[in-house]
Amino acid sequence: MLTLDEFAQMIDHAVLGPSQTDTDLEEGVRVARKYRVKCFCPNPYQLARARELLQGSDVQLCCPIGFPQGVTLPEVKQFEAETALKLGARELDMTINVGALKARRYDLVEQDIAGVVEVARRFGASVKTIIETCLLTDDEKVAACQIAERAGALFIKTSTGCQAGGATVEDVRLLRAAVGPNVVIKASGQVSDIEKALALYEAGARRFGTSSTVSILEGLRRKIEEQSRG
């Protein structure tokens, strides 16, 4: 079984609700530091404060781009990405243009992703593309993955968590099979307990976006303790 530290390094702890306050941000950072997760994901306007609160820790900053709908212009996403990186973000979670994908405007989707990837590379940062699986057919999911990989994205992320559907085992398996081994699958949306997280891990997810970090990691801690007792 994975250790607590190993699983924590696969978690991006998110505080992304539209009503999140500075108090919510501070509590989110406390959780991220306590459990030593991989990334902390605040709302963009809170990036600078989050960076201050994370000083002295190894937790990296992640920022959503074009979030949650993904329908802003490519140039706007590039500006947003550059601003976030200057404020300390080291990973970007970018929502693709789902409507353009469904209209088979693949050149626009690829241009959109590639522009953000180009900005991120200048800062040594990586891009996760959010494809919002619950809005896509299986063929569209595969197309989105292949476009994102071709555009240079290092991660494919299932969901924003803002739609009715979230990560599923079936989708993670499909996305994992659609891209090469160097692309990481991030499961997000309705990942709220250790049983769901482990099922997604078995399906191929190696990063998790969640606001339920405490529930997941304490659930794993209990499993490890039960296993050690035999």
C-alpha cells in the first residue's frame, strides 16, 4: 500500500469556491502544510497571499486558468498564465474550450493550449489541461487528450469540480489509454474519500485535485494502521 507521504505528494489541495474568504485560504494553507501535499490551489486573486503563507514549506502553488468554463480568448489565458506565474505559481490548471472541441474546431483548441504551455515553459512550469469529461463523449475525451498531448501539456485533468459530474474510474482508464506514458492523469471532481481515490489510482490517476484532503489522507492512515495490526 502507498504510504501517507507518497499519496500526499499526489494531491493538489484546492480552495476554489467563489465564496472562499481569506479565512478559508488560511485554513486551506494550514491543511496543505500539515499534510505536505504536492500543490495548493487557491483562487487567482489569492495567489500572492497564498505564496506568503506557504513560505518555508515544499508545497507548490498551482493556479487555475480560464477557470471554470474555459471560454475566454487564447490571448487572455496567456496573460492570465503569465500573471499567475509571476505571482509564484509553478503549475497551471487550464480549462480547455469545450465548446470549440465539441464543434470539432481542433486547431483552436490546440492553439489555446499551446499558447499557455509556451508561457509556462518560460517559467519552468507545467500545464494541466482540464477537459471536463462529464460534458464529452468518449470520442471527444480521446480527441481532447490527444490534442493536449500534442500541444505539450504534461497532465490531463478530468474535471473542474464545478459541473455535475466528476472523475470516474472509467474515464481515468480511458484517458490513461489515450495518451503516452509521460502524460500524467489528474482525477478531480467528487474525489472525497480514500476508497474513491484508491480506485482512481488503480485506474491510472497519479494526481488528485480535491478539497477533501483531510478525509482522504486520514482514511489512508486508518487503512495503514489496520493493515499493520493484521
